[in-house]
Amino acid sequence: MLNPEERIIEVLRHNRVDFLSSLPCDRIKSLLERMKKAFFPVPLTREEEGVGISAGIALAGKRPAMFVQSSGVGNMINALLSLTGFYELPLALFISHRGIYKEGIAAQVPMGKRLPGILKGAGIAYAAISTVDDIRTIEKKLPLVYDKNRIQAFLLSPAVFEEVCDSAAISPPSCPVRSSTVKDSAKELKPLMSRYDMIREIAPLLDGKVIVCNLGIPSKELYALKHQPSNFYMLGSMGMATPIGLGISLASNREVVVIDGDGSILMNPGTLATAAHLNPSNLTIIAVDNSSYGSTGGQPTLTGSCVDLAALAQGFGIGTVIRAAGKKQLRDALRERAPKLKFIHALALPGNAKVPNIPLDHMENKRQVMAFIRGAQGFD
Ligand SMILES: Cc1ncc(C[n+]2csc(CCOP(=O)(O)OP(=O)(O)O)c2C)c(N)n1
């Protein structure tokens, strides 16, 4: 007889789930530990990035699932609606539902109690898994997630795992020794080109690659300068360009280039740590740093005052970090062969080009990108 954790793993296996992103909850700790061995694990720094990574995985035709705590749903809602829901991508959400059963932490109660109402209000389908018998509901509903491109939440009561929760030993973290001085290798560079000029400069090098572009004017500029069916013009979900690119790079063998922005990276910086940890060799992140929220009127971001994005990327553990400002520097940075993940800190002047809206429906954009990725020699 399988225990509840083994049964859930079996259901996921049966439904050919490929990638499992998670952020821990004490009540599902042994389930999470077991799952690390059964599926490709994506450890998250914040639940929202998992939505972006899962979207990328789904765009590559694979099957994502997430395991998070109920409090984490509060960190995901915009991305769930404006990315997963808007683009009709599949996502199975397994939520450790705190605050409703033998809860010892009072702060879990407000979110836990309101979670069904929050999901209902957001139009996200959910099913309560309150007893071991309810695992049958997962068996029934999970296939529809991937067949019908739906978001489906399963609210896992701690009661389900009461008997087995403490059984698995958690693998301990490694604690590296660090040097006490931080190397400062950066030459002094100043921005020379606008975002538009930068995209024009690198456009010939983007051929045949999957491009995930930051929302707003960057996407419009890319469309005007170099539309190709493998460009994904992100809408709505600010901060998700790098996670989406990371997801595609993990789930396909296509070369992926993310054109991100300083404001967006500052919104979701932890995803650089996730990217550094997973370290895909087919991913390049270009951080176009114009020290401003260009798309909303050019308000200053904190890269103009105190934050150094290259140092941030290095601090998060990305091995290849290149700073670029001039035309040749930028092209060379993109051409440079890196053993693994590459991060280009592209110093840009503020300002937007006058470019029209993108005359491409978002579902058509999704269809084209998915067809392009499918055309690659994938992992099937
Ligand atoms: C969650 C959320 N907050 C705010 C916005 C409004 N918004 C859209 S684009 C943008 C600026 C993005 O700035 P950056 O990533 O630096 O790119 P840039 O336009 O400067 O190239 C903002 C604030 C949004 N779409 N979503």
C-alpha cells in the first residue's frame, strides 16, 4: 500500500509531469524531499518566479507543477493571472494549506482562511484535498490541466500527511567557505546607446534564437527592429522575463536570450540566484540598464543611485558576467562563448524610440514561439 506522499508522486508520474518548482512548507517537507528524487527540481527564492519558470517550461511543451505554501499564493497572483491564465498555459499548483488544521502559527490563519475566496475571486479552479481519499480528486483533475491548458490548485490539508510528514531525512545544505574580500574587477564604463540602439546592434545575432523580451516598450522596439516567430513579447507580468527564459532553457535545447530591464530585475532579483544554481548553458540574460522605468515615463530606478546589476549577478553566483556599453562590446559580449549561463550588464541611456504597438495577438505569439521550440531537436 502506498502512503499519501507516494500516491501523489505516482499521480504526477502517471501524468508525465517533468519539472517541479517548490518553496518549502514544514507540513509537506518529506513529500518535497521525495519529489526531488522523482522529478527535475527547481528550488525557488519566491513563488512568483516559479510561475514564470513554469510558463517557460509550458511554452517548451513540457509539464510543470508547483508545490508551495498557502502564504506563497499571495506572492504569485499577478503572474498567475497575467501570464499563465492570459496565455492559457497549464499549471498544477499544489498548495500546503496552512491555518485550517491544527495550526500552531497564528499568522498563517488570515491567508489560509481566505485562500479559497482569493482563488475563487481570481477565477482559479481549486479542489480541497482534506483526506487521503481525496487524492482521487487529483487523479481525476490533473490530466485536464495539461490537456486543456488550465491552472488547477489542489489545497493540501496537513491532515493528509499527518502520519508520514516527519519520515524523510532532509538533505543538508552545503556551506561553502567564502573569501573575506570581494574582488572588484569592473572597468569604468558609461552608457553610450539607448535601448533601441542596443537592440538594433544585436538584432543580427538573435537569428534562430528564442528571445524573451521585457514587457512594454522594449518588446515594441524589438518587434519594430527584428520580428521573428521565436520572439516572445511578454505582457503584463513585470519581472517574469528572466524566469520565462530560464524555464524555456531548462525544458528545450534552444538557445535562449532574455532582454530584461533594470526595473524588472529589481522587482524579482532572486531569480538570478535560481538561474545561477540551475546554470543552463543555453541561456543569456541581457540586463538593459537604463537606470529607469522606461516604459512608464522614465522614472529613475535604484541602479542610477546605488545598485550595480553586474555585482548583483556575481553575488548571486552567475559565473559569466560581462559589462558592455559600446556597440562592439555589446556584440562581443553576446558572441562570447560561456561554459554556462551568461549575464550581460548592458549600460544604456534612458529614452524610448517612437514605435507602434505590436499588431500580433498574444495567443498567436504563443503559438508561433511554441511551434518554433517544438521544431528543435528537443529532449523527447
Ligand atoms: C507588477 C507591475 N508593476 C508595475 C507595472 C508598470 N510597468 C510596466 S513596464 C514598467 C517599467 C519596466 O522598467 P524596466 O524593466 O527597467 O524596463 P525599461 O522599460 O526601462 O526598459 C512598469 C513599472 C507593471 N506592468 N506591473
